[in-house]
Amino acid sequence: MTIVGLGEDGPGGLGSASRKALAQAEIIMGPPRHLALLKAQEGELIPWPVPFADGVELLLEQRGKRVVVLASGDPFWFGAGSVLARHLDPGEWRCLPGRSTFSLAAAQMGWPLEETTCLGLHAAPLARLRPHLAQGARCIVLLRDGAAVQTLATYLTDTGFGASTLTVFEALGGPRQTVTEARAEALPDRRFEHPVCAAVTCAGADALPLVPGRSDDWFENDGQITKSPVRAMTLAALGPLPFEHLWDIGGGSGSIAIEWLLAHPSLSATSFERDPARVARITDNAARLGVDRLQVVTGSAPEVLGGPPPQAVFIGGGLSDPLLSWLRTHLATGTRLVANAVTLETEALLVQAQAEMGGDLLRLQLARSEPLGPRRGWAASYPIVQWSVRL
């Protein structure tokens, strides 16, 4: 099987190897839009069905034949290539990528691609754009269909980035290409045609900071939240590394798990929370801040603990001796564990755990300036004891 990246300019934009694969194919599969771009072919044309998974099953039935699958541009950049490759052995397929939509859009905008955020939101929520919105930032966004252009403009306006410039490309790179430029808050009320993408020149002040310890105001909460300075210290202790998974036990508002996920797109996390209202709040916070990949499990630990094994664990609520004992016997050697304690009882648990298992104990004492009569003084918060250990 050969995966061929096809642009809106049709076979005329393909290299010799891609044209040869098409000419020799017994079967050519692809979306109807792509098949319509082809000239007369000897191979049988099979439209890719909806839903996409049905097409994978149909493709696998063609084993042993010379098959070409058509995909947009570069199939392995927010495309179908990786999905298809998962179902095939390495020797069964090859890929001949074309020019990606991102490359074509950046070339027309005059933007350095290495400094431009590229997102495939044709099958993902627009909120995944949120961490990238900042004054002067440049983003190229693939969209599901023409109607999604207006949805994107509304989203940018609602998040305080209505002054951003949208450059909308329809049928980019082909003879039907059209370009529309407008501020997000003043986008013309017209119909846009698929395929469509948008280049966004961001203008707005409400950017999400890049480092952990973001303001508590970013997280809807009922008071059960690891406060900003302590959160920064906790994320530093957890030390996220690419492709790691976190267990956030006693999620509260989800702030720890969300900041973990914001650190890198390869990170994953599960938040365990027994209060259904807080579960809903965690889910909403994660979706709003662009990390909807957070898994949220309802129930009490350790009974509900499970799923992908973690490389790091944080205990923010529900700290108990049975929980520590369960983690000690069930977690893999080398797992990093961080626990915060506020009460004397949970502090005693951590002191005992440190005596038995080692690790570091840290006592955090924070104070904020507040009015004190005509002057100002320090108002101390409850001290927090943090234990971090590698099992």
C-alpha cells in the first residue's frame, strides 16, 4: 500500500514517484473530494466511507493488491497516516507525502514555520488553541469544515482575542483557492467552503502563562485547590518528563494535573476525585484550558486507582496510611511520589513515611501582606509539609 499526499492542485502537483504509484495502482481509495481531482485512472476508485474506521476495515480487505490511499498534503502531520500505519505491518506500506497545508499557508503568510504553532483542530475542540493564544503569536489551524471558521472567530472573541487577524484559506494551493482576511470579532457573515484552514495573528492580553504556578483565577474551584506558589513547588517536585503519566489523587479543582499536562503535549494524566461536583469542575477546567485529554475518575482512593501505570503520583487529598501502603506495594520501582499535608495528622503520616521510605521533607510557610490598622502586616497561611520520594 502507498499513502499519497494529494493537494488541491491534483495530480499535477505530485512528484514522479506518486504519479507512478497512481498509474500502477489496482485500487485507489480516498475521500470523494480527492478522487474527483484525479484524471482517468485504470485502477478501481473506492470512496473512503464515513465513519473513518469503516474505511480502515475496507482497506484491510484489499491486502495483496496494489493499493493507493489518498490523503491531504502530508499524511503524517495531523493526517490519516499514523492511524493507517497502526493497522499494518512495517513492510506493508510506504508514504509519499505532499506539501502540507501548514507549509502552504506559512509560505503565503511569509511566516517562518519553525516559529509558528500548527494545530489540527479538524477533529479536536477549539479550546486546544487556548495555551497558544498570546499577543503576537502566530498559529495555523486546520478546521473541520466551513462552518468552523465562524466558530473559531467566536471562540477567539470570547477568550479576549477578538482583535486577532484571521486569514482564511479555502481550497489552499489549488485553482479554487480564495483568501479572506478580517479581525475575528468582525469576520464577514458568509459561508466558507471546505477544505479550509485559518492563519491566526493573535492580538489580546489574556494569555495563559507558560510556567507552573499560574494564578488561582484560571481554575474554577470551591476552595479545594493547591494554591499557586505551592503548586509551582509541587510541579517542580513531580518533575514531569516527556511521555510520562501522572496520577493526581484527590484532584480538587484539577490544577495539578492540568498544569502537568500544560508542560508538554506528550504528557498524560488521570485525576481521581470522589466528589462528583468536583469531578465535573475538573473536567470543565481541563477542557477550557485546552487539555481535554485529562482522564477523570470518580471514586475514593485506593479503591478506584488503576489505568495507565504512572511515572509520577501526587496526593493532594485523601492522604491516609492505607493509601500510602497501597501505593508502596502497587507502584513500580522508580515511581516519583509527592504528597502535601496541612493537618497535624497528615503531617505525622508523612514524617513516619519519610522515616521508613526516605525521600525529602519540605515545610512551606507562606504569608501575604494585608492591612493592619493604618499600616500593613503579614498574614500567614497554614504551613504545608511536602514529602517527595522515588520508590
